[in-house]
Amino acid sequence: MVLVGTPVGYWMATHEFRGKAVLSTMFELPLVLPPAVAGLGLFAAFGRTGMLSSELDALGLQLPFTPAAVVMAMTFVAGPFYLRQAEAAFSAVDRDLLAAARTLGAGPAKVFLRVAVPLASAGLGAGAALGWARALGEFGATIMFAGSLQGVTQTAPIAIYLGFERGDFDHVYGLGAVLIAISAAVLLAAKLIARGRLPRFAPG
Amino acid sequence: MGDGPWVPPERRGVGLLFQDYALFPHMSVHANVAFEARADVEALLERLRIGHLATARPGTLSGGERQRVALARALAIAPRALLLDEPLAALDPSTRSAVAAELAQVIDEAGVPTVVVTHSYEEAVMFADQVAVIDRGAIVQRGSALEVLEAPASAFVAEFAGINYLLGTAAGTTVRLDGGQTVRTSDPADGRVAVLVAPWEITLALDAGGVGDSALNRIPARVDRVVVVGNRARVTLGSVVAEVTPESVERLAIRPGLEVVAVWKATATRVVSA
């Protein structure tokens, strides 16, 4: 998510091109899409009878109901959170700094790594934390595309739901408490990153 | 913009000093200068007298220091040319002239062909061997600062150089200005002309008498504005600007609305066709 979202966010923030609005709408679609629909979409594309099934078969890959499917579902749903944050963080970087680095002889890759990413790091960190938190809570897309195989593809929220159905409340409350603690810690970390880093990086 | 092939900025070898310096805020002074340095960074920092700031962040520096860091960073890449975009614009007026003098010296020592973009004729004079005046995207005049001052090619150039540019119709050494007044000049001419007279050639008098005074031009005018800049006072009289000392302004009680006489010698005027 971070590996792909960071350069894409940078690209989106520093370039104007035809169809940018369409592209960014496509990237952001999972934000507003009901997660169940997102899972259905993934299943339609990568499922056993999906659009890419013959290509996947040729590669010997089977995705649905595997741990890889969990990761795909989470990335699909949480990625846009990170991408939006990354794009906003890069947009806030003074374009003159990027231009200055270029005039000094740095190629686009060095400008990205040495100037843009460090200056956007607070926003990127916050975006990663929020995206991760969103992935943690992922339910709909995961259960549609990855199912709920205990110990394989069962995520914590799904386990909670199924435990609740069974009436296994000890288990459910325990897991819930762990998720609350993790979520609070992530949120706190995101805030600390944003507050601790921003003043130091503020130009002026 | 221009024709010619597109060269990516990192391969142009042109050191660019940004108007607000564009220093990397997340790096120390040393790291800024060393970013793509091909020259000896320490020596450069010493030469620009910022060696003691090597570990400082740009955010903690004064405007003049930041400018020196930006200049060091631009020089560190051993550029084939330097481009300074309004180098003094981001400084406050009190430090501007001191920084300008330093900057001019650094540019001289660097020995790199340098283009300075400025809106100030004084800066242009301070930095440039050659001045090119750009009006609406085109170079309208180029030459030494003195050449531009002595023979501005247009009203725009004259205004930029701070020279009075009065349009009129000449017959011999007399020019009838479009405003109705008559001016005597020492260069005979005919037809449409512009009379050039430098503000510092014009003196102000309180009465039109002038008996026993050799100055031939005595033009009554009303004071519009008095602006004191340093040790000079610029007095605007309609289309004419006179430059006198602040002491004279005080002694003659020159203030907006006062009727005065602008006086200058015929030999202080030059006439160019317009």
C-alpha cells in the first residue's frame, strides 16, 4: 500500500493530465463503495470463474479464500485512504523546493526520495496509520473475497461477528478490547507523528 | 516557451537563485549546499562566511544568511551560468543595500556569467555590466547602464531608469511640450521629440523670478507628492520628478499643493526623437 501509494500520490500531486479526475475517482471509489460490493468486485475479477481466471490459472495462482486474498481486500479498501493522504501531503510541499532540487542537478527519483518524501513524511505517516486502521476493521470485502477460514483468512472483526453469533461472549469481548487498544494506539501514533514532525519541517 | 530543444533542468548546469531561496527546510545548511555539490562545500561555506552556520536549519537563519546559503548551493554545482530571480526582493529594505553590495562582490568573485532579474534600476546598475530592459516580454533596449540612462529608448525605459521623459514638438532648440509649457534645450531638433532630464538636474524655486540665473528652463508646477528615500527627496510635479535634498524640502517647506518653479539648464536636457 505504501510502496505503491507513495509514488502514485506524488505523481497525482505534481502532475496535471487529462483524465486525472476520472483516474482519481477510480482510485477513490473503494472509499464510498459498500465493502461487500468491493469484495464482490474482487471476486468477479480474481475469483475462480472471474475475468482474470485463465491468466491466474496459467500462473498457477489461486487467490480467493487465501491469506493473499485478505491482503488484497484490505489493500483495495484501505489503499485510497493512504493515497488521498499521500496526495494531500505532497501537494503541501512547496513546488519551488522540488524545482530547486532539479536545477541543482538532481534527477526526478532523487528529488522524490530526498526532498518530497522527507517533507511529506508527517502526512505519509498519518496516512499509513489511518489506512492500516481501516484495514484492521475490514469486514465486508474480506468475507466476500477471502471467506472466513479459521487460522487462515479469518480476520479479527469477522471472528468477533461469528463469535457473537455463537454466543461466545468472553472471546468476543476480549478480542474487542484488543482491537480498541490497537486502534487507539494507532490513532495516537498518527497524531504524534503529525504533531511532532510538522513544526520541524515547516518552512520559514 | 522558446524554440530549441527541451533540456531537463538537472542537465542545464544553470545555478538558479530562487526569489525566496527555496532552501530545503529538512536539511542543515551544510546538507543543503552539499545536495548536488561538485565543489568543496566547506571552502564555499567559508568563502560566503556561513561556515559557522553549517549545522543550522534554514528556518533559523536571517534573510541575508539564507540568501548566502542559497547562493552557495547554486555555486556548489559549478554552474556554467547563474540566474538570480529578484535576489533582493525577499529582504527587508533596511538590510537590502548591504546584502546587495555583498552579493555583487560574490558574483564578481565567482566568475560565472550571471543574469539578474530585477524591477529596480538601481539594482541593475549595481550588478550589471550589461542591462537589458524588458517591456511586455520583449527586450526594448540593451547596453551599459550608462547608455540606458543617457538615451532611454522609450518612455518605459526612461521611467524604469528614473529619468523624466517629456513628449513635445521641437523647433530648433525650443520644444513645446504636450502639456503646453516650453522647454529650451541645447540640441537642435525638429518634429516629435522627447525631452530627457534627470531628476537630480532639476532644482526647485519658490518664485518665478530668476533674475541673474543662467538656467533657461523655469516651469511653474504644483507639488503632487514628496517622498524621502534615504538622503534624497523625490518631489513629483505632474509629469516631472525632481530630486532634491531633504534639507531643501524642509527649508523651502515643500509639501503637496505648493506652487513651485522647476528650474534646470538647457544643457541638462537631451532630446531624442519620439
